Amino acid sequence: MKKKTFNTFMATALTASLVLPVATANASAPSEQPIVVAEQGKAIPSGKVSLTITSFSNDLIYTSSGQLKISEALKPIFKSDNHAALTNAQATVSVENGKITSITALTLSKKGTSKKPIVFDGGQATISGNLTVAADYTKVQNVKVTKELIVSNRVKKGLTLNNVSVGSTIKFQPLRMKKISWLNVSLTNMPNVKITTQRNKLSLISDKSLASIHVTDDVPQLKVESDIEKLVIDVKKDFSLLGDGIVQQVTVKKGKKVDLESYHQFKNVQIDDKNANVLVTIVDKTALNTLVAASTYVAVSVTGHDVVSTERWTTQAEKTAFEAILNSAQTVANNPKSTQEQVNAAHTQLTSALATYKAAQKNGKKHTTGDKATITALINSIQYVTVSWNNGSGLSSSTAWTTQAEKDALVYAVSTAQSVVNNYYATQDQIVNALNNLESAITTYKNAQKYGLSSYNGDKATLTSLINSVQYVTVSWNGYDVPYNMPWTTQADKDTLDYAISNAQAVLYNYAASQYEITNAINNLNYAITNYKNAYKYGSNGNGYYGDKSSLTSLINSVEYIYVTVSWYGNNLPPNTPWTTQVEKDALVYEVSVAQAVLYNNYATQYEITDAINRLNNAITDYNSAIKNGYYY
């Protein structure tokens, strides 16, 4: 009766492709003996066996040829998470005494979806041969393949490879169809990848540089979003490369029209096929990248008293000016669309900015040693100025003053330093700290000094300059009639600024206006200008992303024809020879560099472009006004 039941079960098992429950399998044969194949009635022989995987448990795998034990080295592959991926997978395995000791070939054929791919996780185990992916939307990860990873023509839309070590190459087989979609392949954490492709419309994206790509057969298009060490093109007809990245070496062995005018940067191009028509632009960014890498910052300080004398420092404003040029150069260096002209201009601009930045650097003033005599001499050198309670009103324009709080801060620093001098047991650290703190307090006090406001006629130059600097933008009710990225305000916003300008002009035209009145007019107008700019909104007409830079480009290009001779006094130049000082020229050069930073900024708004044009126009006007004629006879 038991024998009859067992035979009936075996017949059922054959019909069900040998998907056997573990308990029945264990009951039918002892675990330490080779499994008897149901349809053959004999053990699976040792050696290489080709089979179809139907299911597996913790220690056993069920196949079209019977069941086998799983070696420890392969157990990470045959884990429950891989059930879906390994269902009906074709495999060639090495068998020893009923146990799989290695996998020499594996084909994954279970299809996933874009939202739910089939995942095969090798658990860092090794496939001692080829791995073939033969289904769409498969994710292969954490496995070592000693030979080739083959992507069959059944994979038509998507494939993900993560942390897969491939001993030979990743090979993409051809797909012969009239209408073909892009096959999107993502590679992550896979260094030193070598690829051979016969597949048209293959789109590769990798987080690491690809060691090599060999394009063969009839492949008209390839897209690569990563760096490539070596690209070999050996095609029958036309070929186009899409995407971006850096290609160190490209070799055209064969092809008709080979279009490499993508966003890639090519370091070296070798053309073996003399009949090939190769379209390529090589942009050399080596010098720019080297200069960017060499552009480092120093410490930022207000007075330098917090920076030791062995280190260099600049003010925040000096760093910010250099930082803008450096960032602009970095943008050009990183932009795959940059032309050689833009690269050269960025290099020139950064060279000048770096020289200016280095010239502005100063040695720190922070002491590391000191003595009491130095502190005493410093205390004795202090000269206090007048204290004013009403912003200098009532004091002559030649009288320096500070507030009581500003004086008190210095008095406190002096008192603290004097207590250290009087302390017989003061340590060297206490003496050095007192010296540094007192020097810093003196510098802060001097920087806080202002001059009185009383005089017959006040200085109106700043007020005049501020009024002339006002720039209006478009007036609109709702911005619908204003181009995209064009600033605008309401009429009420403009009227408020107009009122402030009118008040400032009244002070400007008042011959008897005091310095106090002029200062108030300046402060009020500055406040109104700030509010006006804060009211800016941007138009909604159109959908462009970038402003029109044509006027800015023309203006920058016109500057080279404006420069005249540089001289100290002009006494070394013939009459009628125009000249300016180096300082006057440098002022224009700086404004040109600011305008170029906007020009090379792909995301500059129309407001930023307009502001750059206005600034440069003003600088050109100032420069032309500074031109004088030589007078050497």
C-alpha cells in the first residue's frame, strides 16, 4: 500500500515539473544519499549538468532533472528573496555526489515591470561562468560573474546592475526590429566595466567611469551618461553618440558618418578609417581645471587680529569677489556645452581674479608671544575722540566722534589689559590674550569713528551718486504683459520711490543744506531703493528659462577697443596721447569680470543681465571720463 502511494505521488510530481515539498523529498530518500530522479529511476551523475530550476528550499534545489543539495558557497544565491528571479531559470551546474558545487552558466528569464522589477541578489556569491539576463526589468546585484554578463535581445526596455563584478565583458546582443525603443541600463557601484554592444538605442548611465565600450555591427545610436576611459567605434554605417561625460580616448575603426558632436568632452580622438566622416569638437579644459584646483581660500577676518601671523587673511568682501569669479570658472569647467572660447575666457578671468585675491591677502595680526611692556606701550598710545549723543550733530566736519558705548568697549578692554599688567603672576597665555584683545578693541574703536555734521555746505557727492544710480523696472498691474524673468513692480511701488527721490533732490538743490540733512536724505533714499527692489516680481509672459545676453555680449566685446595707455602722470607720453592710471583701468577690468560672470552663468535672470549691463555702462562712462592726454614735449 505504501509503495502504491509513493508511485502515485511520483507520477504527480512529474506532471508538476518536479516541484516537490521538502517533507516528501526527505521521506523518499535519505538526505545523505544522491536523489533518485523520478523519471529515470537513477541518481543524477556527477559532472556538468544542464537543468531548469523550478524551486528550492534551505538546503535543496528542485530541478527538471531531479533534486540536489546546495553547497555552502552557493546558499546566498538560493535564498527565499530570489524565488521569483530563479523560477524557470536555465542553469549549467557542476555536481559532486548529489550536491551543486558551482554554477557555470545561469539564464534569468523571469520578467518584471517598471514599478516592480525582478530582483536577483547574489549575496556576494560567484557564478563561475556566464550570467545571461533574458527578461525585461530585471535587477541584478551583489554577485561575481567570472566570465561574461550577457544581455539578450529579450531585454528591450530596462535593466539595473548594482555591485556586479564581471570578469570579462558585459555583452549586449543585437535586436533586429524596425521600430525599437531605448533600452535603459543603470550601473551603480561597478568599477572597471567593459562593454561590448551590438544593440541599437542602448542608453547607459553609470555612477563610475566605464573602462571601455566597444560598439560593433550596425549600431546607429548609443547614449552614455558617464565618463568613458576608452570608446571604440567599429560600425557598418552611420553612428551618433549621445549623452555627456568625459571620454579619454575614442578610436574610430570603421564607420561612414560618425557624429560625436554630443555633450561629451574628448581628450584624444584616433581615426583609423580614412573614409569615415567624423564630426567632433575637442575642448581642452586642462589649464582651467588646474587653475580651479589651485584656487584656494585663506582665512576671513575683519581686522586680522584673530589670525596668527603665519597665516594669511582677507575680508569677506574680498573673498566674495574672488568666489564669484571662481564659481563662474567652475561652472564653465563643469559644463559639457562650454566652447573653447568660453574656457579660455574663464581661464583669463580667473587668472586675473586670483592675482587680485592674492594681492589682497595680508598676514594675521594675532600674537603668539608678548610681554607686559608691549601692552603698556599700547595702552599709552590710545587717543580717545569726542563722544556724541546725537549722531555728530553740533560737531564740526573735522571732528571725529564715537558713541559712548563704542568708547566704553575700548575702556573696558584697556582696564582688562591693565589688570594683566598689574598681575605679578600673569601667565604668558594671559599676557598674549590681553595683547590680542586690546589690539582688536583699538582697531574696532578706530573703525567706529565718524565725523561731525556741522558745516556751512555739506558734501553732496554721495547723494548725487545715489540719485543717479536709481534704475526703474517695468510697471505692470499683474505681470501678464511682462516677459518671463523680466522684473516689474506696480505703479504704487514706483510712486513711493519717486517720492523719496523728490525729497532727496530737494536737499540736493538746497545750497544751505547741512551735512545732517544730506545724511538723512541718503539714508531715506537708500531705504526707499531697498523697498523698491524687494517689491520686484517677475513676468509670466512666455516660458523661457534664460535671459537675453546679446546686448551684454556686445558690450563686453566693445571694451577691448576702449582701453588706452596706462601711465602714472602722463608726463612720459606725447601730447594728444590718451591715458589713464592703472587704478582707473583696473576698475573697468573688474566690472568686465563681473559682467562676464553673469554672461557665463546659464541661470542668470534678465534682471541680473540688465544690472550687469548698467554696471558695465557706468564703468565705461567713468573710465572714459578719466582719460587724459599726455603732455611730454
